Amino acid sequence: MNWLSSYVRPKIRALVGQSRPDLPENLWDQCASCERMIFHRDLEANGRVCPHCGYHMRVGPEFRFRALFDEGSWQRVEAPRVAADPLKFRDLKRYSDRLKEAQNRTKAFDALEAAAGTVDGLPTVIAVMNFDFMTGTMGTALGEAFITAARHAVETRSAFLVVTASGGARMQEGALSLMQMARTTIAVQEIKEAGLPYIVLLTDPTTGGVTASFAMLGDIHLAEPAAMIGFAGPRVIEQTIREKLPNGFQRAEYLKEHGIVDLVVPRHEMRATLARLLGLLLRPKLESPPAAEVTSGPEVATEDEMANVDAGQ
């Protein structure tokens, strides 16, 4: 990349700088898998999937909402604010400073954003984790956002979809981050007790405490191709068990073969797949008539009928 930024780009600017002073900086992207250069318009048109090798690049909540919801149907579900730095944690930097940097860069309050709308006309709440916000780690703010989105789904009789991308629990919040595993699990139970579908879309990477809690509790688990999904990383596992792991270990296709993931779905097919699943799981519940109400008490036998019973007739 150095020769592009140091040599090629200045030459292009020198040639077109007079006629195109507003030349954008990011005309090309490099695929992290095959390392080929992709024109930014082609990449966006392909849903940020490499047209050469099919690598699915990481995307944020705004992209997911636009890609999955019916156009113009969705609006944000605002989460309550929590204490920014409950433990006054500091390592090389203060935790509060790290939060401000992430908030300024992503324009988001924390690592999970939610919205409510429709998918193929069916009411759906979608919660999306943003890996660009402190590697999508789970703290108290994420827990509150998840619970708020889940309860909004219950109140509006909507399906609940969560899109995971996380490095696990947030170390700067200590035990408070671990408590979110239990809290989000209870929120998932509320969804299921309400008889509503809970679907999880696992994207690259989904690890740590997120995998150990709400990410593995779905009625159906979808995954994007080649997404890494697991608790500990493969290097840690190899060092622990002192064995070589099989090829593709912890990747979406491997987990599908072993029954942990139900479907591996390319990004351009995700909305149609989600609409089909919601049609099977949610539409019958919304279209079924309410149970008939009992308007009268049980029938009471008449005196003549009781007399016949006493006479053995």
C-alpha cells in the first residue's frame, strides 16, 4: 500500500488536481483476504463483499439496517444512558478517554445499536453490534441497549434479530461486564416466553462472553461465510490442549457441519432468507385468530336429569 499512497496517488493528484480539487481519498479498498484492490463503488454495489474472493468485509449498524429492513420502515430504538466509567478504570489510557475516542470515531454511544421496522411487512426489531467500537466488546451500556431492544420487541409483538460481532466482555468494566451475560440471557428468555422468534446472525468475529451468552441462544442461528465464531481463540485452544486444530476450525462452515450453525448465508441473500424465516415463524402467529372466549359457565343438570341418575337410568 505504501507505493500507492506515496507515489501513485500524488501523481494522480498532480495530473487531475486542477480540474478535480475535490478528488476523494478512498477511491480504492484492499481486500483483507486476497489483497486485491477494489474500486469503492464496485465494493459498495456488491454489499462490501469482495467480488474476487467473496470475502465479507465488516460493516456497521447503519449498513445492516438499510440492507435488512423494508425501505423507509425503520427507526432507531433509543437505549437509556448508563455510567460511562463505573470503575474509574485506567491502563495506558483512562477508560473514559477510550470511550470518547470510540464515540467520536463511530458517532455512536456504544457498541450496540437497535432499530424497529418491518422485514417483508413483518414487525421486526434488529440489534446490531459494531465491531469498530472497541472491538464490539460488551459492557453495561451494551447490556442496557440489548435489554431495551428485546423488551421493545415484546411490547410490539415483533421478531428479534441480533447481529453479533464482538471480542467478548469489556475488561475495563470488570465483573459488571460479566453480569451482562446473565442480564441478556434473561432478556432472551422474555422473548421466548412471549412466543416471539429470536434469530441470531453471527458475523466475523463472534467470541468471548457474547458467544457464551445471547449469541448461542437463538431459535435459529445464521452466519456469514467464513465468520470466526467461538469462545477462546484457536491459538489459545491449541496451547491449552497441545494439539493441532482441524482446518476451518471455528469458522461458520465448520460449525454448520457440526450442528452449531443452522445456515451459512451470503450477504446478498440474507434479507430474502430472513424474510422467509419470519414468514414461517412469525406470520402464522400474527394471522391466527384469537382464542375463543368462554362466555358462559358450565351447564348445570336439571332436576329431572338428576332424578334419572339417582334411579340408575
